[in-house]
Amino acid sequence: MEIQEPKLFIQSPPFYFVDVNETAAVQEQTFFEESTSVYEISRTEKIDTLQNEVVFRQLNYFSQPLYRNRNYMFHLEDGEKIIGKIEELDGVNVKVKTPNNLIIIDGNNIKAITITRAY
């Protein structure tokens, strides 16, 4: 029989167990049910579902911290075009920072989003 090395071996640091002697009074006061899990709201839970699936995916992607400093052109259903940076997503509302002020756009009114260089 031949012994083979694993293809990927990650050495973990050693860990130690320490026995702790507690009195009965301390044990009664100690709450033993602890949770080590951390719940983080995902971006899909933060944003209510929009009617347009493409715009929904674009907003999820463009709202990430890496892409927030880019300028976008928001093409609205009524033909209006707004140029600005995504400041925040609040449900279906998109807060866009334009050169002059902060505008809140209903995400369901966005027809398309394009990347622009002008501000």
C-alpha cells in the first residue's frame, strides 16, 4: 500500500483545552447557550425586488464600494437622463449624487443604466 500526500494541506495553528473549575453558584448564573454565528443582511435582502431584473442586477453590482465612485447615466421611463454617482440604495429608491444635489430615484422608473465619463 502506497501513502500519498494530499493535494492541498493547510496547517492549522494548535489549540488547547483548559479545564475551568466553577462553583455551583457561578454555574447557575452562567448562560451556556451562546451563538457564534453572525448574520449579515445580503444585498438582495437590502434591496426590494424591482420590476426590471436587468436594472436590479445592475444596481446590485454598481452599488458595491468598488464601483461607487463611477459616474452613471440613469435613463428614466419618461425620457429624462440623470448623471451622477450612486450614494445609497434604500429599498427600491436609489440615492444619486449629482454635481448640484442629492436626488432620490424610484428604481422602477429606471429604464437603463449606462456608464459615463462626464459629470
